[in-house]
Amino acid sequence: MKGRTDAPRDRGWLVGVIFFILGLGTLLPWNFFMTASMYFNRRLNKTERSNGTVVSHKEYYFNNWMTLLSQLPLLLCTLLNSFFYQRISEMVRIAGSLVFIFILFILTAILVKIPMEEDRFFSVTMATIWFINCQHWIIQRSSLNFWRDSLTSPFSFVCVCGCVCVVVVVCGCGCVCVTGDTDPETAALGYFITPCVGTLITLLSYLLLPRLEFAQFYLDKSRSYEVETANELLKESGTAENGKLYGHDNGSLANGGASGEEVEVKGAGVSPKQAFLTLEQAEVRDRKSTVMEVFKKIWVMAFCVVFVFTVTLAVFPAVTVDVKTIYPGKWEPYFISVCCFLIFNVCDWIGRTVTTLVQWPPKESCLFPGLVVSRVVFVPLLMFCNVQSRSYLPVLFSHDAAFAFIMMLFSLSNGYCVCLSMSYAPQLVTPKDAETAGALMTFFLALGLSIGAALSFLLRLLV
């Protein structure tokens, strides 16, 4: 975009604050449910005694089902978003999804105070997780172009910072709720009211943004730029078609049949061998590659992104959330929030950020797939941590520091490898096929998340 010297000022950096809130709000649903696993497991796995004997209850594997049902909607919502992209406006899609998430979080908060049989509570919670994550992925897919194109890069960076800070907010909220003598039910109620307020603030911020003079200026510039670009492309396309029909497009036809017509290319620096291009060659040059042709070029990166997320989701959070501290007492309620969720999200962000400075191994190197495959070592390492309860494997890394260190390396490598895979893929194809490559990588990203979530059931049983 050009000609933005007449832009109004962002008074009080209000647009920047709103973008921070939008980044924060879009990741609230997944993080709040993921870090509330202690509440759900406590409610589903109640210990009762009958005549002095402990009555065993059905194991619900809440963490595994939560992970699976959180990731499966990605593929479905990517397809739905592609279908509804031209039929439903971006504002309706994003605002409608935020309203739906707000209603579902209110329902979750109300259920805290309503006694319910375990099977029914499990079914309602799983349905809530499914629908909340459907709306979450719709927001993510709908807002990609908005974050990328609407405003200048500093605001995109602020939005990313909001996404990173969400885990700090969630972990801080969880720590506050378990502090003091508050009973678990009241703490859970306060915990789920927080995302209700956060989602409402995000919705109001999103509706306010287009009404601000500064944001409106860039939104209008973005739309006019898109229209101008589309008109130029249509004009060029029309000129090219006319050249084919009338036999001239900055050149002339020379001695050709219907299928062997040649276009004379005039201009400085054109060699005699390049002076004539058949129309068929020109069409082949401008034609987009098929999906299979693009896949053959990026299949290594597709494998890498699938493998990275398969390894990550196989153990996080289904296995890692059950790791116990060796220091029971005041530290115990904060252990998982800090050593599992906080460390993972912060180090994952650091790993992604490092790729802006260092991109090694290069995309052509066989070392990169080897680096990705080597992450499989984290699966046994985390399974050998102090995961409770366990049936088969011994505990080799019982200390809290060992678990925290493994989580740091695990999350750093996750962010680094994912970011490189997603950025390398479009570089392996021509610019006209970059969009197809990005769509394919999104599909394989969803595939990796789903495979990893499904594999987590088996790995948790093997511990």
C-alpha cells in the first residue's frame, strides 16, 4: 500500500490496545479449558466410600478427550470458512463466534453450581469444548487476512504479543483462584467468570475498532488497494486475451497454425531465441500448478509440520498435566500452571521468534527433517517424569527442575520447527502457487494436531 503519509494519529495508542485485547481474546477459550483440568478431573473422578471400602469409578480420560475435541474442529472450520467466506461478512463471522463463545462460557460457569451426574456432566462439557473450539477456529481463520492486511506491522506485532500474554493472564487467574481458603467450587466459578468478561471485552473492542478514525483510515486504504489491484489484474488479463484474439500484444503473429501460433516479444535485452513464444508456452507459464504438483514440491515440509504437532499433542497436555511435584504443600496448586502451561507457551513463542533471526537448517537441507524427527525423544522423556497415576513405566525424572527443563526444550523446539516448516513451504513453489502451498500446510497442520491428540490416549495408558 502506498500514500499513507496523511494518516491520522492513534490518540492514546487506543488502536494498539485494542489489537492487544483482540490477540488476547482469540486464545482465551482453549487456554482456560486446558488449564482447568484439575477442576474437571476432581468433579468427574470423585472418590466415595461404601462400608469403609473405596468405590472405584469409571475413568473418563478428560485430558485426552479435551485435546482431541479441541483440535478436530480445525479442519471442519477451515472448510466451512472457505465456503462461507464470500457469503457471510468477516464482521458477522467474528462477532457471531465471540457471542457464541460468551454464551457457552456463561453456561460453563453456571454448571459449576449445578449438581449433575458424572456421565451427563462429561457429555455436556465435551459438547461445550467442541462448540467453543469450532467458534475459536472460525475466528482464527476469519481474522488472518484482517491481522495481516488491515493495519501496519507494529499493530500485527502487538496482536501477537496479546496472543503470547494470554497464557500469563490465564495462569495468573488460576493462581489467584487457588490462593487462600476459597472452596474449590467458588474458585472454579470465579475462574470461568473471567473468560466471560474477557470475551465480552474482546467483542466490544472488535466492534469499536472500525469506528476509530485511525483504524478506519487503514481499513479504507486496504480495501481501496485491493480494489485497485484487482482492477489492474483484470485489465492486464483483458489485454492478454485481446492479444490472443487479434494476434498482437506488444508484438505480432508469425507463420503459425492454430496450435502453434507464436507471439513476437519486442523489447530491449531480448535475445533472438526468446523473441518468439508460442501461445501454449505463455499459457503454461501463467497457469497455476495443480494441488498434486504443489504437494510434490512441499511434501517434506508437510511431513515436518505433521510430525511436529503429532509429537507435541501426543504428550501435551494429556500426559504433562498429570505430572506431580515432589514438594507437596503451598507450591502444589501452582506447579502445573507454571511448569507445564506457562513454560510451554513462553518458550514456544521464543522458539517462533528466534526464526526471525536464525533459519537453520536451510530448507534444502536433509538436516531439517532429521531435526524434526529427533523431537520424538521428548515422548519417552516426558513419560518418564513423575506422571501420576502410572501403571507400567518407572519414574526416572522425579525432580521438578528436570520436568521444567525438558518442557523448555520441548516447547522451544516445537515453536522453532513449526515456524520454519510453515515459512519454508511457500518458498519452495513459485509465487503464483504460494497460496495453494499455504492451504495445504494448514490442512497438514490440522492433520498433525488430530493424529497427536488421538495418539495421546495410547501413550497415557502406557505410562
